[in-house]
Amino acid sequence: GCWRWCLASAGRRRMDKRGLRLVLFYPFPRRGGIERAFFNLSAELTKRLPDTKGLTFDGDPYFLAHVRPPARVESARLPLRWLERAAIVPRDARNGVRILAALVRNLRQARPDVVLAFQFGVLAVAANRLTGSRAAVVIRESNTPSVAVAGGRGLVWRVKLGLKRMAYRRAAYVIAVSEGVRQDVLRRLGLPAARVVTIYNISDREEIRRQASEPVDHPWFADGAGVPVIVSAGRLSHEKDHATLIRAFAEVVKRHEARLLILGEGSRRGRLEALVRELGLEDRVWMPGFIENPFPYVARASVFAFSSVYEGVGNALIEAQMCGVPIVSTDCPSGPREILADGAAGTLVPVGDAPAMAEAIARYLREPELARGHVARATALLSRFSAQVVGEQYQSVVERAAVEWR
């Protein structure tokens, strides 16, 4: 006890002299909601802890160019490029080895007090141990381990879950992006409750509303167009389940004149386009791909629809709330129920239930008073996602980790 206290005191004195040194790690920033969350957090923590360094690998140059000050985010090249040609090795394994090698090299150079892994927490723990560092590792867990690891079944899932369990026990803290994620981490990974905390993502309300005020050049949103537009935003991937949304929309247009806009890009585009053609909705559904600023479209929506099979928290829902739009969402694990206040700030429907989603959307179109009431309740809860609140919570965890781990 005394020896541990002396080490912690020495660590505090050293950090008091030079400031707490934090490395915030996220490997592959592209273009999406999680990237916005990463850069928002980088900027806020840099204000609070000036010796903060954001670290990425092979990031999207265009997106990195739009990092807002004071955040300092560096994008390093991944080593071991010859591994790219080793087709016999699974792609995830190749990427894992290269990320681990790059992390080891960068952590040796940075010598941080705390490593905050925005994702890939297992690799952050492994790299930290390989360097012989005494830094504390804080892991941000963005999805429920039960469903996010390899689809939630089979030998690969059990192996990955086992690796998570071993690595996360060596972390100082785990930050869950929603209470649903926290409960699943506690249940699946067996961590002490005091070391797993819930902190939501930062969403900048003023910046979102500023961007939402920009004009939209599309006839669906022209003054006097008069036709309701249902908007969704997210990667065209399995977990977002846009197929259920498209089937729900096919039911909506049997009763209401409406349009559907799906913002995002991904591997499911071909299947979704085929479904649109099969249902005869080509003139009513628009999928323009990734749009740098989605908020003018979201803010002009009659309804924001969210059809995910699983989520960590659902950044798009928070951003839609900040645009002042009524929301219909699946009650998936986890996040939507918390964000929508158990249905008081939006409508929750079962996962994969197209008829229920269709009825919820149609009800908002029929009952504007209901939509306005849900929007008002959502607006009253937005402070929990502010940079000030979230930044203070992260700073507290990082500072505790830096002291307690020594």
C-alpha cells in the first residue's frame, strides 16, 4: 500500500510539471458519424489537456484536412506493406498485425501517461504492454460485445470475445457509449462495475444547426414541393438494415404521398437498389451516396427513420434530434431507447418489423402535434451530448486513470 502510494505520488508530481500526456487512438478515419465523434472528442480534450495527440493510420486525407482546431491529429503510414500481398492471411489479421506494429512504434516515441483507444482496444492494450510502458489504457467501447463481435456467433466470435475479456481486464477503465453497451460489457466481459462508465458521444448542436441552415438544391426540398420526405443516414451495411426501411416505405406510400432519401454509402448498395426496383419505387427513393454535409437534408425531413439491427449509441439519432426532426427508430441494442427516452422523445419499433415502422412513420405524417411533442421532449435532453458535459466526463476518467494506474 505504501509503495503503491509513493509511486502514484511520484507520477502525480511528474505530470504536474509537464502536464498529462494523452494519446487518443483511432485507426482508420474515413467519412461518417464515428469519425465526427472522434474529431469532436480530440478537439475538446485538447482544450482541457493540451498535451493531447490524436493518432490515426492511413486516414482519409480529405477528412483529415477538416479536423477543427485545437485538435492535433496525425495520420501515420502503416508499416509491413508486404503483408498486403499475403493473401493466405485473413485481411483482418493482416490489418491487426500492421496496426499493432505501428502503435508500438508511435507509443515508444510519444511516451504517454494515458492511451485512449477510440476503437481496437485489444490492440491498444497489446501495444502498450509490448512497449513496456506504464501508461494507463482507457478503452472506448462503441458496440455491445454480444452482437458486434463477428456477428455474435461461432468459433470466431468466441475467440474474439475471449481476447476482449483478457485485454479489457488490463485496461484502467472502459468507457461505454451508452448504458446498454455498459451493461453488456459487464455481463460478457466480467469487469468490475466501477471500471466501466457510460459517456455519450459529443454532438455539437450549434455547429450542426449552422450546417443544417445551408441551402439544398434538389426539387424534393424546393419551396412549395409539399411532399413529405423521410430521411435516413448511415452506411449501407448489414447492421443498418435499410432493406426493412425500404419495405416500410413501400407500405407508407400506399396511404401517403411521400419520398425516401437514404444518405450513405456501403457494400449493400446493389442489393438495396435491386429491392427498390423490385418494389417499383425508383421515382420515390433517392440514394445519393456519402454527402459531406447531411444536415440540411435531415433538418428538412418530415421524419427521420433509423432501422438498425444493432448500434452502440446511434450518433445519427442524436444529430437528427439536434436538427429538430421527429424520429422513428428500431428498439435495437443499444442506444435508441436511451436517446429517445423510452419512447417519450421519439417512436420505437421492433427490429426488422417493416409494418410497425411503416405505421409509426405514417402516424407522424397524420399527427403533426405528436411529432412536435416528441421533438420538444428530445430538445430538452440535448445537453447530455454537449462538448462541455462529455469533455468533463472524459477528462475526469483520463485523469483518474493516469493517477490510479501508477
